[in-house]
Amino acid sequence: MKLKMLFVMFAMAFACLSWPVIAATPAPAPAPAPSVTVQSIKGEFEDIRERVVLAIGNHGLVLNYTAHIGNMLQRTGKDIGRDRHIYGNAELLEFCSASASRSTMEANPHNIVYCPYAIAIYTLPAQPEKVYVSYRKPLPSGSAQSMKALRDVGRLLDSIAREALK
């Protein structure tokens, strides 16, 4: 019994003494979701953005829309009393592939949620020389035909990013 009591007291003392160290240790940045790919390269935001746009075009695709997410967050943050500067620059490029989209939706009409495709290009204020390129690959699901079509979309996104970052 005395040994058990001594062990409990030791454990409590250890926990109390180590708590400040544990609490002061910064948490690591959360890993992206399994379907999210995040890559980075040193360079200028505008140059890397142009390389992504060219890679999209080189795959026979047309840019549908550019979302200026960084500007929107800066503008609206002031309206809601939140002025933290999240990005140096941040845009989301939306585009579509008629053949890939057709294949995914012929396989399953509910795959409409995967279109359009998007690639984000952004910098962080603390590292303006590092440009991030990220995108979501659809998780293969459904029939074999649907899973193949969704994997093909993921390969298309990988190919565009690979070309832009080489």
C-alpha cells in the first residue's frame, strides 16, 4: 500500500512539474487532409501564378474564374473586427476539363460536386519568398468507373502542379 501511495505521489509531482513544459511547447502545424496536396517553391507570387495558368492552358483547359481570396479576407476582416494578415497574396484558380468532367459525371451524376477544379496559389506574410501551390484531389468513390474517373482528375491536377513547379 505504501508503495502504491508513493507511486501516486510521484506521478502527481511529475505531472505538475512537467505541465509548464508541455503547455509551452508549440503545437505543430496541422497536416493537410489526405485529399489535399500542398507544395511550395521559392519565387515570386506573380511568376508562379503565371506558370500555373500556363500549365492549365497547356493541358487544353481554360481558366474559368480567379478568386482573389487574400484581398477578400483583408477587406472583410476589417468589417468583422479581425485584422490578422493571413496571406501575402492568395488566389484560387478555377478551371474545368470537358472530357474529365464528362467522364466523372457519366460514371455518377452526383460527381458534379467535383467540378470545377481549383488550384490555390499563395504566400504567407512571414515567408513572402515561398509560394505555395495546393489543391484538393477528389477521393475515389463509387463504382469502378467513377473511381477511375476521379483518380484521373487527381492525376490531372498533379500533372498541372508538377509542370508549374518544375
